[in-house]
Amino acid sequence: MAADNENLRALACGPGRAQLGGMVFSETDFAALADAVNRLERPGLAGRITALAGKPAGLAVLALPAPAAAVITKAAENALSRALDVALFSLRDRRFAGGRVVHSVLASASGAVGGAFGLATLAIELSVSTMIMLRAIAAIARDEGEDLADPRTGLACLEVFALGVPEGADTVAGERGYFTIRALLARGLVETAGFIADKSAVRGGSDLAARFLAPIVARFGAVVSEKLAAQTVAVIGAVGGAAVNLAFIEHFQSLARGHFAVRRLERIYGAEAVRAEYDLLISRSAAAA
């Protein structure tokens, strides 16, 4: 990742940089955007867990029993439904002491349970892990200048769970790329934000919440499948489960860093300018490859 980051930074600082609306990105902000592109367009969970599992994670996913898909989808739906309630109604009241290290330790501990008992404890383990990840994502959002008292920030935190889907996931055919996924979720975000005052309409389990969460559940479930598969072939038992869960939470923390860096830059330069520079970085990287 470090080498890719340096390449993107070099491309960003090259000739022909966009100057939309008379604004030129500072070198620091170019570096931040290059880092965000690297995190969001080259998510690294597969590489992390492949090293743990000793085989390509995508192949391990194929080995999961068919009934596991329904269990994973239901567990992901329940975990994100609970996370939605927290994101909308109590995120502002939460403290985020300890930072990345504490969140990672907590996630590893919950993953140890999943590693020891597998699919049987997925619902419990995933619910705990998701709440830990939401806390970590919210802390990152706050660091990037987001207002945790604004429910729209909570919804933006939930968006992170739709990012970083593994290659070959059936649920997201043709729906890749950071801005493509944001556009896909935009309507649900606007609709949900418009009903914030009516708690019964947007609480997890409501029809509105289900519509908003459906595309996130599909994508999050694909990543959970990858994680669960890795736990079945990594170092047997609790140790393997803890290590895979650490990779799992760090994967989403990395995506959150990229996501909220982009949102911060959009507040400074405008969404159009940031999107143009983001696309330019991708095209230059592809041309240099």
C-alpha cells in the first residue's frame, strides 16, 4: 500500500492538475486525496486474510456451505439494524476513548469467539464487532471534522460498511467504485435523513430502515462471507478468529479514513472539484500501470 500511495502522490503532483472554480488543491490535500483513492479503490482485506488463511480468500468463500449465505445475510441485517439506531439516535452521546488500539483489541476479542465456534455464534459475534467498528468509524469521522450530533454523519458512518466488497461478489456485479456506491446509496440517505424527526419511521426494523440498509447489507454480507471463510481455514480456533477479526476491523477503519477524507475535501473544494481530481488520479494510475 505504501508504494501505491507514493505513486499516486507523484501522479497527483504532476502537470495538468485540475483547477475547477479557480481553486487549486494544496499539496497536503492532494496527498490526502491520493491516500483516499488508494484506500477506497484498492481495499486490502483479501490480501490481509489470505496471509492468515494460507490460500486465496476468494477460493475459500466458494467452499462455504450454501445454507451459510442465509445465516450471514440475516446476521449482517441484524447487526446493521442495531448500528443504524445507534448511528441516528445515540452516536452523539458516545465517548470514543482509547482510539485505534483499543478498538482493535476489542474486535480481536470478539473475533476469538467467532473463531472458536464459527457460524453458530456469528449473529452474536458480528453484532459486537459491528458496534466496535461503528465506534471506530465515528471516531475517524470526528477526526476529519464531522459533527457526530448530526444524524447525517451517522448515516455516512453506515455507508462505510458498503465499501470494500471483494472481487467476484454476486451481489454487486457492475456496481464498483467509491463514487458509484455513494450514488447508489444517495437516495436512501436523503429519504432516511428526511424522516429523522420521526424515530419510529427510521428505527432499525422499519420499512424505511430496511430500504436504506438493503444495499449496505448485501455488500457488508459479502465481506463477512470472506471473513468467515478465512476463519474456517486460518489458524484453527480462537487465535485464528482473533487475527482475522483484527484484519476485518482494520479493513473498515482504512475505508473510513478514505471516505471521511473525501467528505472533508468536498466541504473545502466542493464535490465537483474533488470528484474530478479523484477520477484524474485513477486514470493517471491506470495509464502508468
